[in-house]
Amino acid sequence: PPPLTIDTPDALRLTCEPVADCKRYDSLRRPNHGKITSAGRDEPAEALRDESRLR
């Protein structure tokens, strides 16, 4: 079956689509918050400092 269509009122439609700014988000992170050490696909990633608190 085709997916349901939901009508959105014009007041709820975005007038300007948001743009992802990854550089800005990366600049807000602290250097020790689990950054990837290399751009290689299979390279090891640095462990999260507070990983035990995430569980």
C-alpha cells in the first residue's frame, strides 16, 4: 500500500530549509570528546573519555 499523506498547514511549513554546519558543531566539542583519530575507513577511533557513564 502507498504511504499515508499528511496535509501540513502552511503556517507549519519551513520558509527557509535548515543547513547543516558540521564545522560549527565540531568547533563546539572539546578535543577529548571521542574524536576520530584518522579519516581512514578502518582506522581506530579514540575511546570516549566518559564511556562508562553512557551506559
